[in-house]
Amino acid sequence: MSDKKSRTLSVRKTDAIDAALSHIMRVTDAETTTEAVARALDLYAHWLKMKPGTTAVVTGHTRRMTP
């Protein structure tokens, strides 16, 4: 198996994906789709590194809501 990884991300466009992305863009300060996806991937990568049984503590934060 090659060590070279693809840097291209392709996501099939569906109504569910569009709705989820729209929601994420509304409730975060991500200004581009790329930024929202990069943040999600970073969060998921950290989640995968957690040991089984680890307690995750979520703290409140201010979210920007657009009308």
C-alpha cells in the first residue's frame, strides 16, 4: 500500500449533506465550506485518538447565529 494519500475530498451532494452543511455554517463562524469541513475533520481526528472509556467534557460557547 502506498504511503501517498489523496488530498482531494469528494462528497456526493445530497439534500441531507446540503442541510447539514447549511446548519453547520449557520451555527459556527466557518465562512467557507472548506473551513467547515476542515474543522470537522480535525475534530473527528482528535476523537479517533481518544482511548476507549475516555470521558469527553463539552463546554458551552457562544455561537454566531445568522437570521
